[in-house]
Amino acid sequence: MSETLLDVQGLTCPLPVLKANKALRGLPAGARLTVLATDPASVKDFSAFCQETGHELVSFAEDAGVYRFVLRKRADPA
């Protein structure tokens, strides 16, 4: 299974989610995308994004102001 890293540190809402959405579009179903962000609003944004799109928020962590989100791309619709 592939895993991709997207570093959006320093960008503010809504850019981290928009860039993650664009990155996910280029990945196969089931692929993982790790996003590094520094915008505190991204915590709520990524949760809402996953609920709305069906992508899975596999994990979330925060360390020294850097938020790490691991997303799994949803299966393509049949």
C-alpha cells in the first residue's frame, strides 16, 4: 500500500484541506496520505473533510505545534 507525505506547514485554512484533497485525487483507493500542518483550524477542517468525503482519518497527532494527519483514500464508487 502506498503512502504519500504532504507538507503544508505555514499554510492557513482552507489551503491544507484543499491541497490534501488534490493530492488524494491522484492516489489509488486505499492509499495513505500523511499531512503535516501548523494551522490549529486544520484539526476541525480535516475531521469535517473526512466526514463529508468518506476518506478515513486513520490517525491524528500533535507535536510542538505540528499536526500530523494520516488519511486513507476511500474506495472508488462502484
